[in-house]
Amino acid sequence: MPYFDAASSAPLHPVARQALQASLDEGWADPARLYREGRRARLLLDAAREAAAEAVGCRPDELSFTGSGTRAVHLGIYGSLSGRRRVGRHLVVSAVEHSSVLHSAASHESDGGSVTRVAVDRTGRVSPDAYAEALRGDTALACLQSANHEVGTLQPVAEVAEACRAAGVPLLVDAAQSLAWGPVEGAWSILAASAHKWGGPAGVGLLAVRKGVRFAPQGPVDERESGRAPGFENIPAIVAAAAALRAVRAEAAAESVRLRALVERIRARVGELVPDVEVVGDPVRRLPHLVTFSCLYVDGESLLHELDRAEFSVSSGSSCTSSTLTPSHVLRAMGVLSEGNVRVSLPLGTAERDVERFLEVLPGVVASVRARLGAPAGASGAADPAGAEEFTVDSLGRLCPIPVIELAKAIGRVPVGGVVTVLADDEAARLDIPAWCEMRGQEYLGEHPAERGVAYRVRRTG
């Protein structure tokens, strides 16, 4: 069964498996002890730290191992904010950061701090100028991911880092998605990453803090990991994580070219094979193994279930696959279609035949889901010249993609110049109705509060 969700968690690399098994016999003792078992454990830990630091591009004594990538992000943010509390309590993040960063920002805000969330363009990329403008005299920290976890867009880290350096503000980079492909460029100050993203075992994170960065770990500390990540180190898992990182880096150059070609094939052909599809993310400045697209008139949860039945494991940012029933914050910040969203992220070694079979299966899967939902086939029907100038669709209480499907059916009931109003209380409609208008060439007139839910107005232009 092809596994196409490496951005969530990559399969354990064979080298990691071998290193894990070998170090279980040698790395169980306390590396802080002076007897022979402790010394052997210390040697393994030091070697793993040196290998990881080389991959990150920092000094070994700048790097600490944590219990997860999320924990590394939290420690990095809170430690830096605390270390620079005399400067101020202002934090700058992008609108598309991983939830671990955004949750930290929300916690900081609720504790009395201030947060600026820098907007992104339709590809999911921030503007370095916008980041520079967000920096203030009381800015304690700025955060920017190296590559987006949902759409693969690479961020201008080097340019933002230079703006932060000029302003005297440290930059924390979440490098979880990109570290397997190479070191992060630019003069970053703090870096966090997670081993399970590159084929290491889950439960190992990396936190690198450059010398000279004001950093004050929060909570009780101990003598381990420079006082930044308390607790006994999981040496077998750490050794496996470092071994996997070194192994994937050795394969990265060749695999990057190969997987980029496969992803480019998906990006080019999915729109040809499936009507009403929007491929999102930067088409050029992106991760080599990840592509995201959204399908009109499709229930994301049903789509993922049908692809799973066809033996393809993919992910989605659609609200209808989320426990919160709100669209992905990344897709929302980009202003792109969220319904029927599919993220394909290819692990190392993905076979070309599996990608071809995915492209063969996808059209039928999407068509079957659309038929089940009663979605319209093809473009909007002919306008009714005798129809009413105004028509209202009541989609209150109905989840995506039903409001958009009802809009597509209703647009034929009004003449050219007529207006359809959609009443909806599903949060996804705020993204998907304007996206439908752009894809269908209709005029989106905006939204306004209704007695219940929100009224979205669309003028028929043809």
C-alpha cells in the first residue's frame, strides 16, 4: 500500500532501525556516570550530537536533544522570550506556522504578551519586507518555518534572518519539514526539528541555540542537555535519529531530483485528469516531495476514505476531516480553496509506478464522491433570462462542500447580472465561496452577518 504522507511522519529509515537495535545494547546506562557502561553511553550520545550538529550547521555544544519536535519549539520560544524579557514581550510569527508555534504564540498572548502574525501571499510565502516592518523596539523573538508543512512552500529564511539581525532580534526557525533536504540557510539564532519527519524514531527533537543568544530555560532544569531539556536522554532513539539524518542527507541530492520530477508530474496532470481542481503552494520554491491540491464539490473526509480503500495513504487540510470543523489555518491564510483538499508527500524511495497508479485512481475516486453528493457536472448552466434578479440558498447547518454545491446549482436560476445569496454557518464557506467564484469567473460581492450564520453574495457574470 503506497504511503504518501511523509510530511506527517516518514517511515523508519533502515539505517535508523539498525542503529536503534545496536544502541539498545550499548546505550542504556546513564551517560553522566563514570563507570564503563556510562562512558559507552556518553560516547554514543556525543557522537550522535556531533553528527546532528554537522547536519544542522551548528556547534555540538549548541545542540540539545528534546523529547519531540513540538517540545523543541516550545522550549525554544519560551526560553528566548524569557531570556529577552527586558527588551520586551512582542513576538512575531507568520500566519502559516506549525500549530506548535501558533499555540505558543496564543499562550504568550493570553499571558499578557503581544503577537504580530505576518500574512502570506496566495502561495503561502511571507514577504521579507513585511517581516522587517513587523519588528519593533520591544520585539523579543521572531519565528519563521523553513518550509510549510501543508503546501511545501519554502520561506525566505535568509532574507528574514538578515532583517532580524539588523534589528537585533533573534530568529527561531522551525526546520522540521526541510532539514532532511539540507541545512537552513541564513543567520538564524534558534532552530527546532523533529526526527520522525526524516525517518528517525518518534520522540526525538532537536533544539539548536547559537552562542550569544540570550536564553533562559523555563521551569525546573537539571544538568542534562545544557539545562535546556531536562530528563534522562533516550540514547538509543537519539542515536537512531542522528543516523537517519546522516543517511537521508547522503541520499538527498539524488532523491530530491527524482521526487521533484514525480511531484511535478502530479502537479501538471491532476488538473488535466480531474476537473475543478486548484493546485496550491509555490510551483517553484517548494519542497521536492510535497504537493497539495483541492477539489471543488468534494467532501474531504470521504475523499480520504476512498483513497485509503484504493490503498493510498494521504493527508488533508479540509475542515471536514478535522475535529474542529474549521479549515486548515494554512489554507485560510493563503485564501485558497479548502474543500476536497489532498496533501501528497512522497517518502524516500517512492516508486514511479505508485505515482502513476495514484493518477489513474484519483479521477474515479473524485467523480464517485461528487456523484454521491449530487455535485453539478461541468460548468454552470445557461442563465435563466426570466429568472429572479435575486435568489437565496439556505445552507445553514450544512457542512462543506454542500454550500458551494448549492451555489453552483442556483447560479443558473438568475440572469446575467443577477445575485445569488448563500446563507451558511460552516466556516469553510468563507474560503470556498470566493474560491469558487474565482475558478468559475463569477463576481464575489462579499459577506455580511445574517440573522443566522453569514450571507455570501455572488453576482452572475456569464
